[in-house]
Amino acid sequence: MSTIAISRDTSPQSGPPALDVEAVRADFPILGREVNGHPLVYLDSANTSQKPRQVLDALTDYYQRHNANVARSVHTLGTESTEAYEGARATVAAFVGAASPDEVVFTKNSTEAINLVAYAFSNASAAGLAGTGTDPRLRLGPGDEVVISEMEHHSNIVPWQLLCQRSGATLRWFGLTEDGRLDESDLDQIVTERTKLVSLVHMSNILGTVNDLTAITRRVREVGALLLLDCSQSVPHRPVDVAELDADFIVFTGHKMCGPTGIGVLWGRAALLAAMPPVLGGGSMIETVAMSGSTFAPPPARFEAGTPPIAQAIGLGAAVDYLSALGMPAIAAHEELITSYALDALATVPGLRIVGPAEPVGRGGTISFALDGIHPHDVGQILDAQGVQVRVGHHCARPVCVRYGLPATTRASFYLYTTIGEVDSLVRGLEQVRKVFD
């Protein structure tokens, strides 16, 4: 099979300049390898993205020429390391439109960033730890409520379940419509004057849905609650500006946006970060320490106890520079083209059911699907034998699978280096899967 005949026009439209995808692919050494005797077709970028040479070079250069700890030394290497680390913070802050680099806290990943906020709520609510300057919006107890959705990654479910167990607060959630959208029909009954925090995914890692949060944000502001957005799947793929989102916190992770593993970001409004008590104690996060007690550094240092992920932050800064040079609007346009093509191409596979929006409007380049009568693990193994890498399982979003009556799904996810030819390879592979089981 060559290129699949589809109905949508995939020629470049007016707008941002089209990506030179072959030039982009040349920046990613891993894309030139073979898997099981076939050219690698990597369709698992929602899980983790591949890394361009520019990021790999930045990591190597740091370790070979500048390696030292930050904020501790006056010697040359320590100064260089500190400048590079804080430079990465400034680069990331500018990338998401933060008012100041001090609004960016480096974490291990999105999961740690969400947990940081959850435990800050705990500490702000605990007797003797809250302090006189704690924002009352951070205090949580019986009668208060936290709101999430059925669409969330486990990292945006479990921390809030644990927080509610610790505090006595109640967890509530939005359901899902049949086509994979948030069900906002009872918005005013879910987000009420008892709500202290709403924490939602911006783009679903399993459904591909990009949530229009206009009505929810308006309601959050009406009741005086706080809003956290999990942007792990949106920041890597499209322009994101924290001012436009009007959130109080956002989180995202480096390894999904061409950066290293082990580095994530919590962005928070400066006043809220300043009011939040620390979560981890130790070096670097202190102002003064005495045997009778300690005082704490202002954000972001307050939340970065111990030696931070220095090389990883520098690698993330290099990844942001790489994405910025290509242009996030161009990346988003490329993924919209690929996703539109893939939705039509997958519709030609007999017995295939897309889980989530079947149209390219209001969705990103993550497509989960099920094949009638065939377990996703079998689908994944047969595709892997042909060099096609997809993810199978519940994608750390088991409530979504339960909602749609599925034990698991197969997920193909795209990025700036994905080609139409790779989508064709996926469909050819699925044809082979059907032959095995027919």
C-alpha cells in the first residue's frame, strides 16, 4: 500500500510556515535506526518524545565543560553552572508567558509538580505549619471540595484523593460525554462555593481532547476557587500562554517536549507561590537555620530543596530553544495535518473504534482506538514486529477506559517529526493484525 486516499485536503494552508519535516527528522538520531528489521516508526510521543541532537549536545557540553553544583560556590564552574541553570528557568518562563522566572519551579516531572501543590495545601492546613501569611485559599478541611474530571491522568487523580483523605475534604469530578468531551451540563452543581481547587487536564493523554475551559474558568472565578491545569500534553504541541489560560498553576514535563527525563515545571502565580509553605526541607530552600527553627527562602528556591536537576534543566532550556526556533504555531499546524490524515486513514480499518473525538476539531495528535475482538497487547506486539511503536494499556487513565467499557486501548501519538508515511505504516500494520486474527 502506498499513500491512503483520504477526503481531507492535507496540502499546506495559509498560516504559519510549514515545517520541513525531513530536516527536522535529521536532528533526531534515533529516527534513523531499525526495529526488528524495519525502519523505526515512532508513534508514542505522548508517552515520551525523542530528543534532537541540539539537546543531546547541550547535555554533553554541560557535563564535559561546566559540571558543578549551583548556588553554592564562587568558583568558575559553579558560577557557570548556576548561570546556565537560572538561564534555563528564564527560557522556560518566557516560553509559557510567565511574568517572571521566579514563577517557574523546577520539579522532577508533572506528577511531582501536582503533588507539590497538593502537599502545600496539606501544610497550609496543618496546625502549627500554616503561618500567619498563608493564603486562606490554600487551607482545606471538612466541608471543602476539590474538583477534577474523569478524563485525568492518574497523576491528577491520586494526589487529590490522598489530599482529601488527609484533610477531610470531598473529591468531586466532571464526567465525560460519549464523544470524549468534558460533560459540563451540571457545572454549577459541581463547582460551588465549597470548591477550593479545580484541577483539570488541558489536553487528554488518552482521548486527545483539547478542553475549552472558558466556562469552567469563569465559574472557578465566580466561586473564588483556584485552578490548576495539567498541560503535559499541550505545552509540547501548541502555543500556551499562562495569562491567556487564566490559571493559577500549570504543570508540564520536559521529556514530552524534546527535553530530558527527570525535569518538570510548576508555574504558579507569584503571590500564591509566596504564600505556599514548603513541602521538602533541606539545603537551598532555607533562609536561616537554627536549632530552634528555620525560615525559608522565597520561591522558587523554597520548593527546590537539595541539589536540583541541573543538567536536566539545561537540557530542557535547549529543548525550548529548539521548539521556539521552529515555531510552536508551525508545530501545531503540522500536527493538525497529521492528525486529520490519521483520523481518516484509521477509519478505513475494519472494526476499528476511535475512543475520543473522531473529528480533528478541538483535539490533538493523540489517537486511542480499539480493534473488535483483538486485545491491545496483541495489536502492540504485531505492530512492534513491523517496527511500529505504539503504546497499549490504559495509559495511566483507567477511569476513561472504564467509562467507555474497554479493558485497554492502543494509542498512536504524533509530534513534529511524524510523517504521513508513518501513518500509512501504522495502517498497513493494522491490516496485518486483522489478517492474523481473521
